Amino acid sequence: MSAFEHLEECMGTVFVFQGHSELPSGELNKCIEDACAKLHEADEIFSLYKPESALSRLARGETSVANCPPAVDAVWNLCEQWEKTTGGYFSAFTLERTFDPSGLVKTWAAQQAIDVLLNAGVTQFSLNSGGDIWLSDQLSGDDEWKVGIAKPVTIAADEAGVLTVVNLQNTPFRAVATSGSAERGAHIWNPSSGAMAQSDLVQVTVLAADLVTADVWATAAFAEGPNALARIAKQPDVEALFVFQDGRIDGTEGFAEVLRGSL
């Protein structure tokens, strides 16, 4: 079994595949190439920075969802489901009512890439999707199960580093996603107020069974603010850690149990 690592630039970030595989190197490289093709396909369809993407044309009123690639309809429906699940705090529509599923598409595309590798028999690997982490069920080394959560400060700050580390071994969680304002500033808006999210929170980290669930809840929780803690506590196999502007930390009991290694 050979170790592998592959970095793929896409969607304005870097996707990092790491793991072990028994496939011959040529076959493995082809699988990774096919997986990365899923990322670039999603970027070509959903990027609002590409004038000729399906989403850009849809935003300009030049086409309809029915005439877009089938992925647009699938993601549209998925966003509607998540809007209901999160009480409206996750929304794929901008203030101008333009469909913008960027809060979900990165991890949705990452899952498509993950499935390509799993279906090809590559089962021992992780994927870092621009800071959102997914781990397969069959990782072997103890350290491979550990995921660091960054401090909520800018990357260039002197105090940048790791806030804490979670060990997902022997838990139902395979994904970790973080949303906040530390690195990118105010960029998450609150659908209920129609304005950028304003609260005492600076960062939300969510553990879930899959990347999309973790990503959506991290975004929705940051948009809602501290009250989201009670909402997340009712969700099965979803746990959260909230970091406040003044340095306070709060979270679900399940997240605390993961930190204690007792889940």
C-alpha cells in the first residue's frame, strides 16, 4: 500500500487529497484526475466569477433552471431543503434575490470527488476542501483521525495557530467545517434580517457525518448567532463549537464529549 498526496487548485481555494491505496500508480492517478474533474465541472457550472457559467447566465436572466445542466436543479432543491432544515438561516439567495449556492457548492462538489475515489476502491484517504475536512472510514493511523481547529484570527496574525484538536476516531463524525469572520471578514449574511450577520460570534465549527451537513450548519449557525446552539443540539449526529468575539467558548455537549475523548 502506497501513500499519496495531491493538491488541486479550484474554486479559489486548494483541495488536498491524502491517503493510502493499493491501486497501481497509473490507475490511482487516473482516479484522482477524475475526482478533480468533478470539482472543475462544478466550478464551470456554478461560479459567478465566470461570465459564461450557467449560474452567471441564470443571474442575468439569459436562461432558466430547466435549461441549465441537471446539477443546477439538484443543488437548487438541496438548498431549499437546507433552508427549511435550518429555520431559514441558510439561504442560497442574495439580497438581490440572485441564486448563489456558494455556501454549499464547494463541499457538494467535494463529495462528488470523494465518491469517485470510493467507487474506485480508494477507501483510506482524507480531503481538505479549503479548510473543511473529510475523513474516510478506513484510516489506519491514530494521527490520521485528528483534525486541528484554527484560532479565529487572520492567517497573518502573530497569534495564529491551533485552537484545539478533535479526534474523530470511534465517533459518528467524518467531517469538520468552520465558518466565521476572522479570515474573510463579514461575508455571511443573515436571511432573517436581510443584512450581514452581526453577533457576538467570531467562529463556528461543526462536526457532522458528511461535509455538506457540516458546512451548511456552520454557515447557518454563524448567520443566526448564539441562539443556533439550541437548534443544533436537537440535530442527530451534529455538534458545534462557538467562539465569541470576547474569547468565550461554548458548544454542544456532544462536542465537549469529543474533546474529552469519551463519545
